[in-house]
Amino acid sequence: MKHYDAIIIGAGQAGVPLAKKMAEAGKKTAIIEKRYVGGTCINDGCTPTKAMIASAKAAYQARKASELGVLVGDVTVDLKKIKKRADGIVEIFKGSAENGIAETKGLKLYMGEASFTSEKEIVVKCKDGTEEKLSADLIFINTGAKTIIPDIDGIDDIDYLTSTTILDLEEIPDHLVIIGGNYIGLEFGQMFSRFGSKVTILEQSPVILSKEDEDISKAVTEFLEAEKIEVVTGVKINHIGWKGDNIEISETTGKKNKKIKASHLLVAVGRAPQTKDLGLENCGVETDEHGHVLVNDKLETNIKGIYALGDVKGGPAFTHIAYNDYTIVYRNLIENTDLSTKDREIPYCMFTDPQLARVGLSEKQAKEQKLDYKVAVLPMKNVARGIETNETLGLMKAVVDAKTNQILGAAILASEGGEIMSVLQMAMQGGITAEQIRYGVFAHPTYTESLNNLFMKIHK
């Protein structure tokens, strides 16, 4: 049995920096990774997908360049070259994470699968076939999440794709059908449509992005359909099977039964925590009905000294939240701060084109909470910068406290929407009011300058 001061299970976007900082603080530290250092984000999440989305946007802009008076001729896409570029970026980022671990004194990396054998003891089944028994005073679970495969008749008999395996494609699908009309499915749908695939999105809810406000969901649907992406909502999938070389999906929409033939099927209905093989029953750590590790607002489980960070604990499944989890835990344990996850803002961005960026409360949430609020909406077709750059799809929307003028939340559906949203997030953090932004001075002509006009809707 090898004893450490700290063990981190999972080398993701919380695990790696936490392990390095613990070791640098003088703690004898081990980090365990069963797959790839860097976790989902670097290897088959944010990094490769956003690199490929950039290629898809370049193809789209080239095809519509004639609207700006630029003639480029036929536009073709080389998926192998796109994949090679994305893989190259992944290797750089992963290599940097691996080197960071290797160069940190007092930090040991184990490549293998970890499971608890008792409250503070772990066995690692290493990739080389050996086993290591470890113990620690502090243990951090950062094992992330994996794709949920829905219980659909026949699905196990066909070769479906996930958000991980679709990145291995080297040829563009003829007809890509996507089960799931949320963030992951929509990003991949638009990307492969721009590469040249026919794309059909099947969503069981009455609308795509059902957690967003109705006007946001409608606007996203409109720009996807304008790119000839078929969006079908209110769908019940009855059976999936082979029809020759194609995949056949039998579905019901309303009272109509239909069969859809696809060359490829992507399953994107959500993700589940990777806790099944951790042996949590051996250490007493509690989980919810979905398998998420339960933590308090200091990210500690019901067992003292065992913490969970990132997607495995439930809540918003975003890389930046996992990273923030690390900063909270580290500063509390090493710097003796008293930080918590309570009331932290949760920004996020869906990298469709235009981007959907959100922070704080939606109008739907403000209404559910029965708050006294005002709503400001500005269509992008009325934004000077958008008109000049030919990026007029989408809208800016903000929810404002009617009495205090504090910004409660924002949804920016626009080119570079994430950057615009971040300006409003900083305003929220600093207590800057909607009225101050309405009369603020911003450089002309920028997207941010249009925040003057957004808040003019409630401050004439």
C-alpha cells in the first residue's frame, strides 16, 4: 500500500491543475487517469469540436462570400485534413498537460482504472496489467461523464455514433440523423450540414433547446432550417434497425408514423456520470438516483476528506465549472479561504453560428420565480456591426430587475455571442446597472456598443 497526502481520480480540467497545485504546496500527490490526460474537453470535447466548427464556418462563409462581392467559385471540404488539424491541436494541448504533470515534483501519474476498496483506499488496475494499492488523506473524484444511450428498440444492433466516435469519421456522411436537439446535437448538426451532409435532428420535446426561452429556441430553429437542416420535434422513436446499408429509424410525430433512412446516426440525448465502476459502495460516498456524487457547497461528499469536482457531481456540465471547482477546493484546503459554489454565476456558450451565450436568469426563470423584471430585446438585424459584417441572425436579450436596474441575466444569440455575454457577466459581477450600460461609452463600431441600444429598450 502506497500512501499519499492527496489522490485525484481523473485527469480532466479540474484534476490536472488541482494535482499540480497540491504537489507544489508540498503534498505528496497521485493522479489516476484511465484513458487520456486532459479529459473529455481536450481529447474529444471542446478542443477538437471547436477546431472543426471553425472549418465548417470557413466553408459557410466562403459559400456566401458573393453577398459581400467576393467570388470564390465551388467550395469543397476535405474532412481528413480538417480532422488532421483538429487532432494536431489535441496532441499539443494533451502533450502540454502531460508535460505539466511529469515536470511537477512530488506528483505521480498512474494510467489505469481506479476503484475504492475502503473509505480512503484505492486499487488501480493499470494499463500494463499490474495493480497498485494506494491510500490518501484527501481524495478528489474528477471522473466526468459519458454519453447516455437511450433505451430504444434495436439501438444496440446498429453502429450508432456518439459525440466521441463521430470525431473519427474521415468521410462526410450522406445523411446524418441526430437524436437530441440540445447543445451537442445542434453543434454537430450545423457543422456536418456545412461540410455537405444532409442533416435531420429528432427531438422528443415540443421544441429544441427546451430549457431556453421560447423566442431563443424559435430563432435557433429558424437559422438551422434556413441552412436546410430538418428539425423535427415532438418525436417518439419506435425502432432503429438496418435497411440494407442504411440505418432505418421508425418514428412517430403527432399521429403520423414515418421511417427515415440515414447513412449515419448520432446519439446526443445527454450525458451520465462515470461513477458505476468507482466502487463508491466501498467507501460510503452517496450518489443521487442518476449516479451523480452528492456534495455540499464546498464540494465535499458525505465522507470527510473526499471531494467531487466537475461533471461527475451533477449540475452544469461545463469545463469552466470544473475548473472553478478546482480553484474553490484548492484555495479552501491550502490557502484557508472559505469559498463555496453558492450563488456563483453559470455562463455558457453553444458554438453554433450564431453562438448562443447565456448567463444568469432567463425570462422563463424570472417568471417562474415571480420576480419584478423588465426584458430588453434587440434583433441582430438592427445592430450596425452585424449589418456591416453580414452577420444579422439572432438577437440580444437581457432580463433586468425593475426596481434596482441590476441585470439578472442575458441571452446573446449572435456572432461572437460569448464575448458579448461576458461583458454583461462582468457588469453583473460588478453591480453595474442596465442604465449605466445604456449611457456608457463603447468603441464604435463594435458588437458591444450595441448594448447601448439593447438597454435603450427600457431606458429611453
